[in-house]
Amino acid sequence: MLAVSLSAGILFTGGAAASAEDFKINYDEAYNTPSYIIDSWEAPVELNKSEIALAYIKANSNKFKLSKSETEESFEIVEEIADENTGTHHFKLEQVYNGIPLFAGGQTISLDENNNVTSYFGKVVPNLDEKNLDAKAAISEDAAIEITKDAIAKKIGTVEKYDGELEAKQYIYEHHGEFYNTYLVTASTTEPEVGFWHYFIDVTDGNVVDSYNAAHNVTAFGVGVFGAKQKFKASLLDGLYGLHDQTRGLGVLTFDNDRNDALVTSVSKMFNDGAAVDAHANAQKTYDYFLKTFNRNSVDDNGQRLLSRVHVGENWNNASWNGTYMSYGDGDGIRFNSLAGGLDVAAHEMTHGVIQHSANLIYRNESGALNESFADIFGAMVDRDDWIIGEDIMADGTLGLRSMEDPAVLIENRTQEPYPDHWSKRYEGTLDNGGVHINSSINNKAAYLVSEGGEHYGVTVEGVGREQTEQIYYRALTHYLTRSSDFNMMREAAIQSAADLYGANSAAVEAVKQAYNAVGVY
């Protein structure tokens, strides 16, 4: 692993001591600051909840390599989540420098019903004053957006229409060990290429510091439409029936990319476009799952419209979430058929939207592998039939895209080794954004073991079933993890979530611990 875990008792200034049993700390290798602290810290009674969260950072300033005065200026609370079921409070913070947040930062601090701090997760970068950062922007947000548009056009060709407005936000960004004051510009495209583009533009000179495409390309999705009957909501619009569901959130709409993104319509209540029918019905089923299971209103928990496009590209062997749209190709009919036909495919794509609006896991390396894994986990939970992703849409007889039960059964593509089922077998190269799809199987296997149990590399896990497992992983995603979380933090976040929901000595906590032991994540 990239960090070392310690267990010890400690006394914090201004708070009560935590016992050796309660206290656990893990350090980030790059900065030697805590990536998580599992604690039982009693704050001074005169503080309110938000003050307690900030006081906890200050009390641990020596561990974060910050002076106490720096902690007062370096952290801002950006969200508070009150959990009525458990009585707990969860604060999301940003580390800032001269008011500018750090992109790789982000912290979560959790309080129990008695206002004791029970955990910290995140990344703190010390010594920012030594990074020679110029806080003044020499270019505007609009200029950064135009620079990004030019860069995207050079990469994929002229973009006639973006999927929504481009957005720019200022961040301190680390790239290859250097720190830059940047605008992060995000852009969503469907033509001439599907993309959820992230460009980091230096505010001092307009140079592109770094860029990546977070619209994951799922090259294994795609089957034909099987003729299964679907029942879904539509609307009667000017004498035509349209795939516009107005009963869920702000709407569920499905468009035909072959018809210039026109809403899919029919002269009767019977729709003949099988890809559009599946995409529309599956979007509704996924919306219903998150609402019923977690009381989440669409991907952003605020009713965001669920927009799907079918027939994207020519024989396109992909499905993708680009921050605005779900896009489905028709497949080449050789390896993949129409990607819109798989319920777990739709759920996978929309879960990327949930991730975007919660932990927002960076789509690179380990955090990116967790991003893909969460999409698989909830794809399997919505589908509910099995633990294989994309099994319905293969045209070449392959079992599926990924097997959460037995990752080694399948491969990412025909030139690579099987998916790893243990940390020691992880992919460490640069392909696939640092193995975001490939290494997702490690966390997938852990989630499978939490639910179903079994023996893996000599470790026996007693599973607790899908219902508890989905609650554990949803809570970890929405309450604990941050943009740069890694596998080690995933383990602890799952343990904390299981303890919150089912008790510190519960079978669920034991299942989580043993599952991650089984895949070599400690």
C-alpha cells in the first residue's frame, strides 16, 4: 500500500483522550499527513458542531504539519450532512490557499450523536507558502473557457454544440510535483466525440497545465435489443408521444442522436426503437432504485434531469456518462450489440453521476478505480440478477464485461492480463488512466465478499447480503470518501459506514474487515 497504519492512544489539546482501541491513523506517503484518523475525540462543550469540525483540524495541526494559525485560515466547511437515522453529522471541508481550494484536497469529519469526532478522511498538503503560488489571476474565467474550447477542438475536431455551458472554477493544482494556480474548466460533448473534459488552465499565463477525459469509455458494453417488453412513462406532446417522463425529478428524456438529438417520439403508445425504449426504461428503473433505497432524488439528489442519447457514433462499442448525458452506441454487432439494452449498463452510467455529485472521485489511478468500482457495484445492485456487469449485451459469447464474483474470469481487453482479484496483482501502468477499469475489480471483489461471503486467498468472509452491502457502500461514497481517496481509505470508510449503520461489533463490520483482508487491502 501507499501508506502506513498506526494504532495508538493520543491526547489532543482541548479534548478528551482516545483509547488505543478507538484510535487509528493512516498517513499519506506523499505528504506524511493523515489520510484518515479513526477516533473518539470529545470537543470542548462550548463549541457548536461546525466549530468542532474546525477545532479537530486545529487540535491535530502538528500531524497536518500546519501551524494553529494556518488551520484557522486553511479550511472551509462546504457541506454539512445531518443523518437523522443515526444522529450523526458529517462535514465536508476544503483546504484553501488564499481562498482557493486545492483540487486534490477535500476532507470529511464525522461527529456522533454526542458531538464526539469519530473520523477524519482526506488529504492535507503542508507548506503551501513555499510553493511560489501567485494568487492573482492574469486571465479571466471566460478566457480560460475559450482556451479550453480551442484545445478540445484541436483534440477531437470542431464542436458544433456543447452539452450545456462550460464551467470554470479556480483550484490549486499539483501536477508532476509542481503546484499551479489554475482554472479547472469542465466541458461535456457528444459529437464529434463523447467527452467529459477536464482542463487545468494556468491563471498566470493561460497555458494548459494538464487535461483528461472523465467520460469513461466502456468498451465491453453492447448487446442487441432483446424484444423484452418494457413499461415506462412518456408524454403526449402536440399529438405525438415522446420519451419524456415528467413524474421523476425534473424529468427523464431520451433523444435520438441520428435525428440531430430530437426527442424520441411515436404516433402511438407503442415505440419501435428498441434502443430508445431500453435506455428510457432503464433510466427510470435506476432513478427509482436510488430514490427507494437511499431517498436520493436523481444523480445530484436535487432532481437533475436524466438525459439519454441513443445511436451515438457509428457502430460505437461504448456507453458513457459525460456529466450531462448518458450516451449509448449501437455496437458493431461482432463483439458488442446495442449498449442501451443492459439495465446494469444504464445503472453503471448513472452511478457516475451520483459519484460526480458526492465524493467526485478523480478519474485517475486508485481514485479512478474506485469511481469505476462504485459504478459497477450499483450497476449490479440495480440489476440484482447476478454479479456480472454487461452480461446481457455481449455479441461474441463473452461472459460479460467484468465479474465481481470472479474477476480473473474476464479481461479488460484481449491484450491484457485478467482483472486482478488482489492488491498484490494490481495494474501499475499508465494505460486506462492508470488502470481505472482494470483495478476496479479489486474493490468489486471486496464488495461481492461483503455481500455473499466466501473464501478468498485463505481468508473466510461471512457475507451480510445485498441490502446491508448497498447501504454500506452508499454511505461510504456520500459521507466519507473524498476526491483523492485510495483503496486504503475505501476500506476504512466502509468499516466506519458499517459501524454507523449496524454497530461497531456487528457482523457487517467484521464482513467488511475480512473482505478487504481477503483482497490484500489493509
